[in-house]
Amino acid sequence: MPCACGSRKCRKILGDIRSIPKAQLGLYKKTGALQRYMKTLLTEIEAGTYQIPAYEYEALETLGGRG
């Protein structure tokens, strides 16, 4: 969804962790700014074992297939 925070560093879009640019995500990892569950999620995504939950597919269908 659109962000209206006004920060010069804003990415302008709020999304899930998969939408964070790799350089920014690397900084978050390096500085310890990620919660434990996010670290686990990233490990699954990077290993190719992450499965998108059914509720996410349902939400995308509700939104007309937008991601």
C-alpha cells in the first residue's frame, strides 16, 4: 500500500519483507534490526523453501491479482 510518511528515504510502498530492496535488507540484517521470525522467513525465502500461505493467495485474488 502507499506510504505517506514523507521521509526522503521512504520506499513509497509498504509491503512485506520480500519487497525490501536487497541493500536495505542487508543493512537491517547487519544492524540486528530484524525480529527472529523475520530471520527465519528470510532463511526460507533464500533457501527456496518458503511457501506462500493460502490466505495471501486469497487476498491477492480479492485485490484482483495485484501483488
